[in-house]
Amino acid sequence: MKKTKNISWLISIFILAICSCSNDSDNDVKLLQKVVETSKEGVSKTTFFTYNGDKIVSVNGGQKHTNYTYTDHLITKTVTLNKTNQLLETIEYRYVENKLVEVKSLDNYRIHYIHNSDKTVSYERFTIGLGNQEVKEYHGVLYSDNENFSKDERTLDNTAAGVLSKHSISFYYDSKNNPLYTILGYKRLLDRMEAISSNNSLINTVIATTTNGDQVLSSANFYKSSFKYDSDNYPTEQISENENTGYLKTEYFY
């Protein structure tokens, strides 16, 4: 009988140890602390991230500083100071049942989102002009796949009469960890596009098509990145190079 009690006691200790390790792993959130971007010419700029637990408090770079405001577990406002001209931009986020339904940049633009039953998200973007008048700029549909923002198909609304202009923006990912994904509430910010995904974007394609009567004009741009990773499969270095933005090396520190 004593032997049976000892075995039961050992099993209990073993189970507690497993649970303890599991909890430690769940709470071990890896957060991005610093990003250093270096151009082909060797010019570098550094951006720092500060947190309260897994909530982001601020992002401070050479030209801009952004403060974040939460309501419970959701990001509801950002205020960005442009250090060059000292202008402030305030963006407010509104949710219904934890789903983003509106993004509003005060005196600048507004985006309205509708979450569809097929898990796509329809949206409309309006610019805000003089007298607080709203003009529809474009509308579209957002797609996701395996917790990644995969495609933005948009139609421009501010074109000339008889002209149809469409843009299709697609993203292709690695299988590693996006360092921004662990920030509480960040993945719900649909206006951040591929930055809200669980993985890192390797290829970004932008296809633009304009139809005017019988004439159809199209163009395609490709943006590629390669990564190095640490032992936890988080990126430590990213190399981006394309004809529009040139060469850029990004280093990630945690």
C-alpha cells in the first residue's frame, strides 16, 4: 500500500512539472525591441519599441514617434508625431465584437470594414476634405490564409468617367515567426496589411490594370525579401531589394 502511495505521489509531481513547463512556455512572449535599417549607401536609422507586458506603448524612430492606446485588449488609438514638421496624426480604431469595423485618421481619411461570412473583409476608403466632406477613394476585398494577410483586391473610385482601374496586391510568406504578431491586439489592425500576419512576407506583387474603352493597360511590380532567423525562428536580418525602393537591410533585436 505504501509503495502505491509513493508511485501516485511521483506521478502527481511529474504532472505538475509538465504543467509548469507548459505555462512558462505559453507566457514566454518574444517582443521586438529594436530595428535598424541600413540603405545601400550605408545610411542607418534605428527604431525602438516599448511595451507594458505584451501591450505596445510606443514606437520611436528618427523621424516619427507613435504612442498607442488600448481599451482592454484592443488597440483603439495611435498618435504619431512627425519630428520634422511637428505635425500630429491621430488614428482611431473602432471594433464590434472584437472585429475592426472602422479606422479614422482625423481630418485625413476613413476606412469602413465589413466582415463577411466567407472570412473575407470588404472595405471602403474615403478621403476627408474641406468642410469634413468625404470622397470615396477606393473600395475592395481583403483575403487571409492561415493567419496571413494574403491579398487586397481594390477598385479605384476617383477615376475619370468611363475609366476602370483595379489593383491586386498579393503576399507570399515563409513559415517563420513575424515579430509583430505577438503584440497584443496588433493582428486586428487590418490597415497594417502584411504586418499583421503570423509569418514574414517573402514576395509582394502589385498588379495594376486600367481599362478605358477598348484600351487595357497593365503593369506589375514585384518586391522580394530574404531573411535570416534565430533559434526560435524569429527573423534577425531581412534583405529587401527592388527597382522602386532599392536595397535595404533590416536588423531585428529582441
